[in-house]
Amino acid sequence: MDFEIAPHTPPEARPAATVVVFRRAPGGGVPELLMLVRSRQMSFVGGAAVFPGGKVDPADYELAGRIAGLPDPDEAAHRIAAIRETLEETGLAIGLAQRVGAEDAATARAMLHDGQTLATVLDRFGWSLALDALTPFARWMPHFKHKPIFDTRFYLADLGTGAVELAADGTENTRLFWASAQEALDMAHREEITAIFPTRRNLERLALFDSFDAARAHAETTPVHTVTPWIEERDGENILRIREDVGYPVCWGKLSEAAK
């Protein structure tokens, strides 16, 4: 797979959003992150372990337009997409002002699976969004010379307790699991999961922090720049590179990580 540097967002780039959900580990210590394994039938990174997320839909922009006083409706639409996709893919309700019980979360998830919008779900249960619960962390746009190109914004969210009911949807994803960032990296190294280049780099960055508060403080003081990998030759071998000034401890990887 070939990458190229993209000085601007190409018109065909698809806006997307993903969220890194933290929880306190049951035994204490380093927090765990929620990851899912995409179905191998999916055309885009099928079989890979990723964070919950997906494309920003027109309904996400419509819902953002209904919220008065937003300084940046486009940013709000991305956060709404991250909230919606997390509920749809995992059954986990984040980014809401209210505490949501397991039964209501399951019903809301079923509504989304039936094609209803998040706005309809919010109206049904009387829920309201808490968009500030999502902290901007990164923005990636791997620019393949073939389509699709996704312009993905990454967010951080804190679940706190781990006492929640989760289940894979069995269609787009086949497995959900909690692991610390370092544990996920170790699993990828042992080839127990498949992790593509952006996922590996973000896991390495997240592994620097021993709490959600530390990760959030880092995110709040690190400007978000669009990260677009490129190919560079090193010692006669092609590698993938990213900028060194965007908060990542590792800024290169094997070209094979573009696909695994």
C-alpha cells in the first residue's frame, strides 16, 4: 500500500471519528482501553483490532445543528458520531449527561441498528449530550493512492468503573476486549491481534500514561495536527514515517504495518 504526503484534505476524504474509552482495571493499576476486532468481511481493515468509531453521517451534522450555541458544529458532529458509533458497535453509552442503565442502553442500541438516528434515541429517552466528555486526542488521514481516504478524529473518554455490559454486534465487529495500551501492543507483537500503523502508534502514545487524567492533560496541552504517514527509505528498506512534533514516542514503523 502506498502513502503520500497530503498537504490538505482531499475532497474525497470521508470524515470519521473514533474514541479511546478508558476504564479502571478491575484489579487496579494501569487503566484499560476498549478495543474491538472488525469482521474479516469488512472491506476496510477487516480483521484488525481498532477503537470504536466510524464515518460521520449526515444525521450527525443535523443533530449538531440542533444544538444552540455551539462554537464549532463540525467538531460537534464528529463527537456525536463517536458517541453514536460506540453505542452501536459496543452497547456502551458515553458522552451523555445522564447515567444510562444496561436495559435502556440495549434498547437504544437496537434502535440504531434498526436505522433510527441518535437524535431519535435521545428524544425517546430524554437524554442530552455531554460533548465535553470527549477530549480531542489526534487526527489521522492516511492518504492511500487508492480509495477510501478517511480523515479520522480521535477522542478520549473515561468510563470510570468497568461494571458494564458489552457485546460485539456480530456484523461489523466480532470481538470486544479490554486491555491496557501495553497489553494490546504485546498482543499485536505476539500476533494475537492485528494492529495497523495508526493503531500501533496511538497505543504506544497511550502507553505513556498511567491514568486517564494524565492522558487527558497531555491531550489538552498537545495541539492536534493531521497526521499523514509517508514512505521513506532507511538502510535500503522502505518504512512508514510520521512527523516527530505531534506527540508520538515512535514515529516510524514497518511498511507491512499499513496492512497489519
